[in-house]
Amino acid sequence: MDHKTSRILLTGSNGQVGRELQHALQPLGKVLALNHSMLDLANPEAIRHTVREFKPDLIVNAAAYTAVDRAESAQELAMVVNGVAPGVLAEEAKRSNAVLVHYSTDYVFDGSKTTAYIETDVTHPLNVYGATKLAGEQAIKASGAAHYILRTSWVYAAEGANFLNTMLRLGRERPELRIVDDQVGAPTWARAIAQMTVQMLSRQQNPAADSRYGLYHLTATGAVSWFGFAQAIFAAAEQTMGIPAPRLIPITTSEYPLPARRPANSRLDCSRLGSAFGIQPAAWEKMLAACLQEKASLQATAHPQD
Ligand SMILES: NC(=O)c1ccc[n+]([C@@H]2O[C@H](COP(=O)([O-])OP(=O)(O)OC[C@H]3O[C@@H](n4cnc5c(N)ncnc54)[C@H](OP(=O)(O)O)[C@@H]3O)[C@@H](O)[C@H]2O)c1
């Protein structure tokens, strides 16, 4: 890309990935970062108007309806935001020769495969969220716009509503936590997602005819269960922040019923990202350590006396 003249429209700029992208995209051009209140993806006319006014060369869609359990009873809204809006963004991208970057999820799969999923594996979402995200992927593909769809998994960041922060909060409140041990995936740091996205875009030679457009899996390397992830979180938090670990009890999914079903196997094979762009994601343990370092330093800045 011509980094000096790029105009970049970022949606969902207050989300975990959106916040990181807001910083990471800066070297690539002029970034118009829009949060939910500035651009509501449930409003297709607002999307069209915004894109036509700003005339971006690149659209990065980090907005999504991500409340997996709530989506089961808010199917219509989840479909408009996750299924319809990406198609509108893609139509607008096509119309103005812009490139669209969009994020999708491991929840497009049913988890019945015994090894990691590759991009061409058959999709079969188990829940409404997964079905709406799949509809978004399909709408983008159908538009004919130049695009990257990046499927990621188990996203967390130092701030925001995520498993890491839920664990640290519950760990302070309760002596014992029961955590699901029969769902396996790759916890992925939002900052790493943003950085790898920017690496891909920086390695894009010719935006008008890049043969590498398409669908990619982009997660941390390795895999762990939620229980194993919780163990690693408390081990690292004890070291970096002196937070004592609660007792952790492994349980099965059936012992912790939730409105939305989740895949048992969420592992995504990222070799396509490696062969097309030479990008090798870091191990999930390394990402977790880096994020907790950042969290510790944020806390030290917020409470210098502690
Ligand atoms: N989180 C995960 O574990 C996970 C896993 C796999 C894939 N992904 C995908 O990765 C991408 C980034 O996820 P994330 O973890 O950064 O999610 P996030 O932290 O929940 O951020 C999503 C952002 O989208 C905004 N949003 C929701 N509805 C919107 C609407 N109608 N119009 C405009 N903005 C809206 C939210 O704003 P409000 O909070 O103000 O509503 C929020 O700032 C998404 O495509 C997601 O599907 C996430």
C-alpha cells in the first residue's frame, strides 16, 4: 500500500481489537476511528454515508455483536450487525476500490474435527453468534470486494470484558473457581491480532491485484482448555502482580450450561498466514505473559502508591 496517502476507516474502535488497531494502523495512513456511538452498524444507510463521505482506501471492521450468549435471544440484531453490515461495508469497498479487512471466529465450526481447522474446512456453527458471523463472511465473499477475512479465537486484552479479566475479578471474590476443561482453543491477545493485521497490510504489494486476498486463520500458536488457560493466568498473575490464585476445579461443559453451545475443538491452523505472508504467530503463553506485563504496568501507573 502507499502508506502516505492511505485513508483508513476503522469501525468498532472501542472494542478490544479496535483499540489496538487504532494505534497499530497509524503508520499506514490517516485513520478515521469510529466507535459504536459514532457509527452504528445496525444502520446500513449510516454505513453507506460514512464510507462515501470519507472515501477510504482501506476499511477495517473491528465492530461486531460479540455477546455470544445474549445473541441466542437477540438473533435479529446480531444478524444485522454481524451478517448484514459486513456485506454493506464490502459493497461500499467494491464501489470505491477500497480493501476490506474483517474479523471472524472459530465459532463458525462445530468443533467435531479432531485436529486444527483449516480455512477450507466445512463450516457448521453451533450457535446464533457463529451463524451470524458466517453470514458476514459469505456476504463479503459474494460482494466481489478485495478483502481479508481473519478468523481469530478467544480474544482478550488488558482492558475490556474478557475471560482474563473475569478470572482475575472472580479470583479476588471467591476461594474456588470451577472452569470448563473440555473446550480447547488458542487464547489470542488483541494487540497481536492488530499487529499481525498491520504486518499483512504492509506486506501487501499491489492493492489492486493482490492474489493473497481471502480467508485466513489468525490466532496464537498452540492450544489449551479454558481450565488450562485459567491456571496459566493465575500462575502468571501471581508472579507479575502478586495476586494469590484461587483453587481451580476442572469441570465439563455439561456441568456449566450456557444459552449458546460452544465447539469442543476451536483450534485454527494458521499455516496459510505463514505461507502467504511469512507471519508466524507467537505462542499463546507468550502473548499472555506480554499482556499481563502490560496490565501490571497500567495498574502501577493508575495506583503508583500500591
Ligand atoms: N472476543 C472474542 O473472543 C472473539 C473471538 C473470535 C472472533 N472475534 C471477532 O473479533 C472481532 C473483534 O472482537 P473484540 O473481541 O474486539 O470484540 P469487542 O471487544 O466486543 O468489541 C466489539 C466492538 O463492536 C462494537 N459494536 C457492537 N455493536 C455495534 C454496532 N451495532 N455498531 C457499531 N459498533 C458495534 C462494540 O461497541 P459497544 O461495546 O459500545 O456495543 C465494541 O466496541 C469481532 O469481529 C469478533 O467477532 C472475537
